[in-house]
Amino acid sequence: LHGCLGGLASHERAALRGAFFDGNTYEDLAGRMKVPVGTMKSWIRRALIKLKACLEQ
Amino acid sequence: MTDTLDHNSLPEDELIAAEYALGVLAEADRAAAEARMARDPGFARLVSHWEERLSPWAAEISEVVPGPQVWDRIAAALPAQTHSSGLWQSLSFWRGFGIAAGTFAAACVAALIYLGTLAQQPLVATIEGGGHRHFVATVDTSRGTVAVVPAAFSPDATRVPELWLIPPDGKPRPVGLLRGDQTVTLTLPADLAAFAKKDSVLAVSLEPPGGSTTGLPTGPVIATGKLTSL
């Protein structure tokens, strides 16, 4: 997992960490990182897709 | 891995399962996902696979040197020992070791390895969710109790921490309310005690005072940890 996180863009990594460690929802994260909720959702989903692909290699 | 991944390269179900495991869904979506997990085993499996994928993260611990009171709490939470002088001698040894090692986790595990040789081997979980919310749980399988020591939990003004036991089926079972300022020892209901075994996961969510009334977490899951035998 840690190796795969390194392959993410830094904003994707920050968003995932904020969700996992701080219990933030999409709305919380969007507020914290000052982006629209839709943008946050696509960052996270993209990061999750990359993460799964990497973990399955 | 190239960067040409299609945004839709995972099925919607799988994305929702991942979002649920990550804890990023808003309350209504979260409740919908939980309802679906209850009636759709395939979806519940997707969620537990994602929980497994993310679980190494829970092992990430920010380095915290434990204060002396942490050791007292751990000792107080463990089953009564007849070898009390030996226990205390060893605690001071392990305290020194732990501080030298510089990590809270190493210290806890060291102390518990020793204590585990005195009593029936307990199951231990460090319940982690990032910098400032850590609990250490010790399950006494012979008594069916779980003692939960707050290490660096920051209390929330409006919500209380609730402990959940998540067996391999991925469905959280409520265990009881925790406190950020003192050790809490909870008795596991008989039907739950059977699930308190290696590789089950303990999780802590933030709930309204009195705890979740739905039987499932309603607030964010702020920390998780897998039970391990020492």
C-alpha cells in the first residue's frame, strides 16, 4: 500500500489520508482543500482506481 | 502503471465499496451502503476487500513517546496478576525499552508480550487512525472482556467514541462506549465473544451521546486495528 501511495499525485494522496485518518467525508475534504465536492470525488475515485491497479500488480 | 486509466475503470459498486471503506461517504450514502451490505453479500465482500487493502494504513503510527500514565493504564487494564512484583519490575524495564525505541507501538507490544507469558495470552489491537486518536485494546478471551486504554484520543465535544468488533464477515457489531480519559473494560456478549479472535478488527466510530441506536456505526470510523495474538 505504501509503495502504491507513492504513485499517486500529491493532492490525491492528501485527500485519501484526510479521509482515512481524520474521518473526513467528501464535503469535509472539499472544504478543507478548497475545491468543489465533485472535484474531490473525482480525485478520490481516481486515486482508488490507481491504488487497486497498483496493489494488484 | 500508466496515467491513462479511465475514470470509470472500476464498476460503480466497487467504487462505492471503496468509498465506504475509506469513510468518505456522507451520512445518507453511508447508511445506504450499510443497508446494502446487510442484504447483498457480494457487495459486503467488496467492502471487506477494500478494508483489507487499506488496512496497512492503520499500521502507520506517528511516533509518540508514551507518558508514564499510559503504562499505569495498561497495567490496570490487564487481568489481575499474582506476580505483581515481577510485573512491576518488568514494566519499568519495558518502559525504558519503549522510550528508547521511541515508538508507542513497540513499547505496547513489548509490555504485552511479557504480560502475555504470565496470564493466558491476550489478543491485542492497536486502534489507530492517525496522529491523535489511538487506543490500545486487550481482549481477555478466557473472561470474554476487552479492555481499551486511551492513548492519544482527543475527545469530541458532541460525540462519544464507540467500539465495534468486525469479524471476517465485515459486519460491525457494537461492543460499547469508550472514554478518552480513562480505561474502559467491556464485557463481550456471548454471541460476540466467539468473534473476538485473531484477525478480527476493532474499530472506533464517533457517535451521538449514548452511542449508535441503529446497531451500525452512524458517525465516522476514526480508527481501526486488527487483533493479533502475541
